[in-house]
Amino acid sequence: MRKMFAPLLAMALILALAACSTLENKSSSSSPAPVSKQSSIGAYQDFEDVLIPKDMDLQDKSSFVIQTVNFKSGILTYTGRVDPISLSNFFEANMAQDNWKQRSKMRYQTRTLLVFEKPDRDCIINIEDKTFNTQVEVIVAQRLVSSESTAAPRYGIEPPAAKSQGQSPFEENLAK
């Protein structure tokens, strides 16, 4: 029995080492990760002005980015074992450093929504405390040009024209 144990153990060890070397070759030959500017607390990934904490992992299947010559928008989903309150504090502090202006913050049970703006873009950060981890959605969208603005629309995007001045759709229906 002992004579069979040593060769079986040696064979198992050789197979394990061969499997590890195969996995290393596969990971190094796969497509390169997006270029990111590293920081000691996180990295700038697809959006150059949204710092993502280093403890958060990108979920490729739940993320997408649309990029043209003029703009970049999308939804990036991350998960990690991070306290949602500290994550909210992280984004509030670092978005301000990247010249985002915070517009609002909403908390309800296990969800926190942070809304930021720049002159040409909006960013919504949705933080949700899940059972075993925390999920963050970073949504960056190009801002629509206001119809009251005298400037020409950027990227050919205009909001629908207002039907009446100063009235909401609810008020319009009441007047009918």
C-alpha cells in the first residue's frame, strides 16, 4: 500500500504543477486589460476622471462603454468586500478632487445613490450592499444640451422641445 502511495503522490504533484503553468500561459496571452492610471488607493480605468477603489473588481458581463471621437459614456459594474458607507465617503471625496460637483445623495436601506455633474457630463454612482459583497455601478452619460441655451448642440443631441413655458406635464393636464 505504501509503495503505491508515493508514486501516486508524485503523479498528482506533477499534474498540479502542469495545470498551474497552463493557467499562467492562458492568462498572459489573453487580451490586455484597459490602461489605467494607478494610485495607492485606487485606479482610473475606463473613465479618466472617476477613481475606482483598489478593492473593487470590474464585472465585465455587467459593464459596457460607448466611445466616439467626441465622448465616452457607459455603465461599469464593480463588486468587492467593502463597507458601503466607506465606499460612499471614498467617492464623495475623490469625485470632488476630480472636479465633479456633487448634486445629491440618497440613501435607502441597502442602497446609496450619489449624483455628480460636470459641465458636459453627469455621473451616477449606485452603491448596493449585497449579502456577501458590495456592488457599485458607475454610470457616466453625456449631458443633453438645454433648448434654452444659445450654444449649438454638442454631438447632435437635443432634448425634446417644451410644449409650454413654466408648466409641468401634470399642470398641462390639469389645465385641459
